[in-house]
Amino acid sequence: MENETLFTEEAEPPGSSTGLVGIENYTDDILTAYNTLLNPSVIKTKGVQYVFRFKESPRTRAFRKRFYPEVTSLEWSNWYWQYVNRIKDVDALSQFIWLSEDERNAMSPHEGSIPVAITPYYASLLDEFDSAQPLRRMVVPVTGEQHRSAVEADDPLGEEHDSPVPGIVHRYPDRVLFLVTDTCSAYCRYCTRSRMVGSHGRAISSTDAWEGAIEYIEANTQIRDVLLSGGDPLTLSDEKLEWLLGRLRKIAHVEILRIGTKMPVVLPQRITPKLTYMLKRFHPLWMSIHVNHPDELTPEMSQACTRLANAGIPLGSQTVLLSKINDDVETMKRLVLGLLKIRVKPYYLYQCDPIPGSSHFRTPVKAGLDIIEGLRGHTTGYAVPTYVIDAPGGGGKIPLIPDYAVGRDGNDLMLRNYEGNIYRYPDCQLSQTDNP
Ligand code: SF4
């Protein structure tokens, strides 16, 4: 048992609020799991009661006390409570922040393809007055989402073209993307899968719906790597996720499993000891965490990543380059160095995909190259992600790096280092290596 998950019960009494709002609208996963809210994990030993609970940062605690005075820290740290109480419309959101006219117009009524949902935890990180705050821009819609430009497409990466069976995207030879749900705990306004998130519900996250995809993986022996994505696979119940991982683990040629998730960022309470205990059984299991801004690196997120890392799960980050959110060296440096401190390797920096209504998020490619240039050599190599464009039309990820090879002089390769100094490297010619 991890010591960091044990907290003595506070003097605060149990809340009377169940926090259930419109529960009939939720999936079976959430409904089943929610039952444990009333029976949280409690350990009694020598007269002292311990509960599994999340640490709460001072900012988040102050938010809870102000806006959810009836909700105890125990309820707040329960991921089902967070999920069921997500903020989804203009009336609810305007109770927490002063919406700009543009935000209000975008939400009443909301017309874009991406639903609105913000967990109370993530809402606690939003600036109350500043609509330009990076975290706020990532989850609160603006009217720019409704303007589709000529270069934008519903499925810019051509995933549906590379889908041999429902739920599977098979683009690269030895690995597949398995879209196991369309549900997320919070919806990002720039989501690559805006065409599908939040629209199908149970239809794609049932074990029946997964059968065809599992059979496809079983039949294609070159698949050694399965990446579970969606939507967010960690919105599934522990039981259903365990079932799926168990089925995939039985396939002899599947060497590694991966999960792509934003839960540690928007709902870190999801990373329970029970979840990590279950995930450990399916190693080698890797996890990619979608994180974009250093202000998302809270004590709560740190605790979630600590639990995952302590379960032996290698963690990488996936970051989307977003205009006026993280498109400068200083912000990105704070992010990548902060990630290393919580044992997350900065993995990919993505150019924002041209989904409909994304022009206010997209940056020139030069911004990404400048960031890589500002990191490489200036800080730890582990901190430097690979900058990629996922090629429109289904070309896959194409890495971009600043030009460090600046030319040739005879057999010598002329190289530029991170300080701009030029160095000469005596390159081997093929004929020399062939005829020593
Ligand atoms: S968490 Fe991922 S799948 Fe869900 S809305 Fe954000 S980017 Fe899209």
C-alpha cells in the first residue's frame, strides 16, 4: 500500500449532498462505479479511520469551500463525483467565472461539434475574470469554433480511411489505434477527433462493440503494439478496462499495450490505488498523458503521476502546440521541466490539426521549430519532445527539427550547435567504409 494515499479522516463530517445531477444521462460505467461513492474505501485499524483520498491544493480547496460548501473533501476526491458533476452549459459555468460576451455567445446555444464539459476540479484552475487565460481557452468555447476555413476537415488525419473495422485505425505496419470510447471527462476545444467525441456513448464503448476490433488484432499477427484511445479510455470503469486489457493480453503477438489519456490533468482523482493495482497486472503497459500548459501541473496531477509511475507505468506526455497558450519557449520550458519532475517524459509536441473551427488555435510551423531550438541544448535532452505534424490525409506523424546541418565542405559536414557556432565533422564516405 502506498503511504502517500493514506490520510486520516478529517474532522469534516460526511456531506449530505449526493451531488447527483441528471444521473440518468450517464453511461453504465459511470452509474455502476458511482455506487461506491456512498461506500468509499475506508480502513479502520486500532481505532483510527483511514480513507483513500487525494491531496487538495490550497487553490482547489478554496474553490470547493466557496462554490461547493456542502461537498466534503472525500466527495471531491471521488472521481465519480467529479465526473457526474461536470459543468456543461452556460448557466452552470457562469456561476464560477465571468464569461466574456464571445464565450457567452458561443455557449448559448452551443453549436460546435465538440460538447462542453469541465470537471469541477479543472474549473478550480480557471481564471475567474480573464477569458484569455490559457487553461480557460482550452475548455471554454468561443465563437471562432463556428468559423470553418477552407483548409479544415472533419477527419483531417484520414483516420476513417485507415479503419478496417469499427474502432480500429491501422496506419502503421506493427501497431494499431483502438478507439474504445468517445467519452472524455473534459472536452478540449481543439480535439483532433471533434467529429466523434461525445456523440455515440454506449454504442462504441460496449464489450460487444469491441469484439470486431479484438478479432482484427487477433487475426493480424504483425500487430505488436495496441494504443487504447478515444475519447478517454480511463472514463471506462475499472472492471470494463480490466476486461479489455485482459482480452488483449491473451493475444500472443501483442507485446505492448498503451493508453492515451487526459485524466491525470482534468480529473486526477481517477488515478486511484485500485486502478493502478489493476493496471500493474498488464505490463508492459505504457501511458501517454495529454498535457499542454505548466499551470496544469498541480499537486493533484503530481499525485496522480506518482501513483502511475510507482505502478511501473512509463509515462510520456503529448502536447498540442496552441496559439497564445503554449507557443513560446518560456511556457514550454516550464512545462517540460515540470513534467520531468513528476516522471513524465515529454514525448510529442503536435502541430495543431486543422479540424473545423481551429484557426484561432493553429500556429505557424516556425513557432514549433523555434520552441525546439529554444530547448535543445539549453536544457536536459530528456525534456525535449519530438515535434511532429500529423500529415493531413493520413500520412502519419512526420518529425520536424531545426536545421542543424548547414552544409558541406568537401567531405566535411558543417554543423550548427545550439549557440549558433559552426563546427566541422569529417564525414565518412560510403566508398571509405566499403574499402577500408
Ligand atoms: S481528452 Fe483527447 S479525445 Fe478527449 S476531447 Fe481532449 S483531445 Fe479530444
